[in-house]
Amino acid sequence: SEKLYTASPGLVNGLQARTFGVWTLLSSVIRCLCAIDIRNRTLYHITLFTFFLALVHFLSEVFIYHTAALTIGVMAPLMVASFSILGMLIGLQYLEVEALSQNKKKN
């Protein structure tokens, strides 16, 4: 939290920092599970949603709440979330095509 919320560090307390840490751990577990079972559409959508949440969170902290400045500590998660969303949206097309081809094979 000290490297992220540099614009207003006094607004971040220990409880918020621990909650953010648990949220980050949960997101990483979801993302690892998706990497293991990439064809699970529900898990894929949940994983994509975690990247959207991260992007919205960091953008709101910088531009709405002004608790974070555009430093490397904020830019790195913004870039990871943005590129991951882009990659997962491209991958989603392949997931849809694969699901359609499997349905044709069953019929």
C-alpha cells in the first residue's frame, strides 16, 4: 500500500492494506486456476472480470479519489490489467469457436 497510494498515504490504514492483500491473493488464485483449466468458460469469464476490477480500481484511485499518483507502482498494475484484458478478449473468441466446433461434432 505504501508504493501504491502515494498521493494520500494517510487515508490508507492497516485494515485496508490487509484487505487489499487478501483481494490480490484471491485474484491470483482465480487466475492460476484459469491457467490450469483454460477451457472452463465460467472460470475464464470470472478471471476476465478480475482484470476489469483491477483496472477500474486503480483508475478510480488515480483519477477519482486522488489517493494514488501515476508512478511505476500504479502504472505496472494498470498495464498488466490492460494487456491481460486485451489478451483474454482475443482468447475468448477462440474459446467460443472451440465450443461451437465441439457442438457440431456432437450433432
